[in-house]
Amino acid sequence: MKSLLVKDTTREEREAIIKNALSCDGSGCENCSSCWLGGGDPYQMYQPYIDGEKEIAEINQAYGTRYVHG
């Protein structure tokens, strides 16, 4: 499996990684919980990863701390 780290991927690859992971292509909700737990649009949530600013793990950790732990 190829690394998902920002340093090992292009912007286009990161966009595809997020699209595939979320299965959120506008054809219907796959119940990722981002929207109804207050995370908002999952693509906006992962935009810093797509832009190469943060790793997926950093975003997930911040989301978990903010929305799951109160």
C-alpha cells in the first residue's frame, strides 16, 4: 500500500484518497457522521490534507478531541 502522507502524495492523489475514503460523491450520504456530529462538510474538514497542510491523522485527532470528547 502506498503511503498516504502529504510528503508522499500529490494534491490530485490526496483529493482521490479523500473522495474514495468518504464515498461522498454527491450521490447520497454514506453516513460518515461528519455532518450530523457538527463536523460539517467532510471535504472542508479534510481540505487542509488536500492542500498539503496537515496529515489525515492530525485532522482526525482534532475532530475527535473537539466533537467526541466534548
